[in-house]
Amino acid sequence: MDTKIRLLTKAVTWQVAGFFTMMLIGFMFTGSVAASGGIAFAGSVAGFLAYFVHEILWSKVAWGRGGVPAMKR
């Protein structure tokens, strides 16, 4: 199992990779660093909020929960 600091580091590096990927795609469409940065920032914020709401909604669903682990190691 990963430590909390490892999980946090992985989450941050994933978000950074996603930000720059979105910025590159935005730049390819607009040709503007400022516009692509704005697109990437808005996408990151929207994705964060969507994931947060998604987790809240899934926390209310009992399906799939149980005492048996999903995978054995």
C-alpha cells in the first residue's frame, strides 16, 4: 500500500501532466500561450470539481461494498 505522501505526490504529478497536456492541445488549436493556459486552468478546476462531486455521489452508493477485498495480492 502506498504512503499518503506517495499518493499525494502521484496526484500532483498526474495533475501537472494533465495541465501541460491540456495546454499543448489548447495551443495547437489557438496558437496562444495565454489562451491555452486559461483553457488548461479551467479544465483542471472543472475536472477537480467534477471528481469531487463524483466521489460524494459514489459515497452514497452501497453497491460493490463489502468485507471481501476486490483483489487478493
